[in-house]
Amino acid sequence: MQRYFIDTAMTAAPGTTVTLTGEIAHHIVRVMRMAPKDKVELVFPHQQAYVAELTQTTPTVAARLIAQLSFNSELPVAVTIACGLSKKDKADWIVQKGTELGAQAFVFFASTYAIAKWDPKKQVKKLERLQKIARDAARQSHRLVVPEVRYQKNVTALCQLPKDQGVVAYEEAAKAGETAQLVQVTQQLKPGQRVIGVFGPEGGFAPQEVTQLNAAGFTTVGLGPRILRAETAPMYYLSALSTILELQTPVVQSAYSE
């Protein structure tokens, strides 16, 4: 069943009719070629998801809410993935796959060893593109949240972001055999807390950047004995969070209810 995100705040309840416009209406009619009585899933602000039945597709698209979905597809903690600028389309890949794995936000930042640079004149368009990728990935993976994508000009600005816990993946820690911190830090997290995972670009972190992050409360962690690519490390981290926080405790999947 196709899932769509409704941006406008409104009172949602079974029996309510919703008018769908813009990209959502276009996708329903032109791409999916749906007809009245076809069903979709609509996600409203505050993570409320409903099954809805299309009541008309021309001249406008409208759907009647049938039942609220009770299944929660979100990680129990709010994870921000912060990555140094990488070459080519790696940011696209990080946002797409990171959204599928449960990240709630992405931050891209300039760093000392980063090869890639973002032209200030093109930053807005880059962020708009990445935000669309996040929305499409959230829809495909049946998320309740569309992650926000932002840019920070340096590590100093990154250190000022609010968090309950933070980790920085540092290859030198992995080379030194560090294996305990990631699990220990993750097990200390409580549901609803905010955690930031920081990852370097292709060139890695400058030592002074790691020192700065440590001083701001970020714990240096290793991600196993292998050296991971810039776009692979965040996926390893998100997968580890899911394993520790979700898969070790049985998750009861609920059908939708009236």
C-alpha cells in the first residue's frame, strides 16, 4: 500500500475526508493510476498514520480515513547522522539508505580533510534535492517521520547541536582495537533521547576535530576491525542501533484498528 505524508496540520479521525493535492495527487493519479475505492496510507504530523480509501480522483483527489495504524516503525531514539562532505552522489546514498534504516535527521558539514566542497550558491538546491530523497525513502520504507536534512559550516557549529548523547566514529580507534564503546553508549540510551552519530569524509577526521568533538561530549567509538567507506559507516551505525535497541526486545506488530 502506498504511503504519503500530509504536511498540513488538521484533525485526523476515522470518517474524515481529506483533499490531496500537489505531488501526492499527481503520484496517485498519474503514476499509480489509482481509482476510487483504492486504498492508501496517509501520515499526518505527530506521527499519526491512517488507512484511507479514495473517494474521488477527478477533478480533485479525495480520500476518507478508515482506520488509524498503530504499528510504530521508528527507532526508539531520535538519531541524527552527521557526515563530512563526500564526493559525487554519496550524500544522496547516505540520505536514502539512512532514512530506510531509521535516521530522523541528517547534517552535512565541511571539515578539514573533506575533498568535496558545496558551492554556497548551490546549497539550497542541494538540500532541497536531499530532502526530496528523504521524503521518497520515508514513504517507501513506511516511516512515520520524514527526516530533516541540514548543513553546518564546520565542526564547531556541529558541536553546538542539542543532543543527549553523541558518538564520533574514528578509524584510529578501530585500528587501536577499540570494541566496547559503541555498545556501552548505545545501551545507556533511553527511549525518546536524541543521539548524534558523526562520521568523517573520505579523508577522515583531523586529530584536532576529534579532540574538539570529544570536548563537546562526543564519545569516540570504533566500528569493528575493518575500515569502512564514508557512506558505509553511518549504515553500520544505524544497523547496530537497531540490533541493540529493537531486535533484542521482541516487537509486537499490530494491525490497524478502527
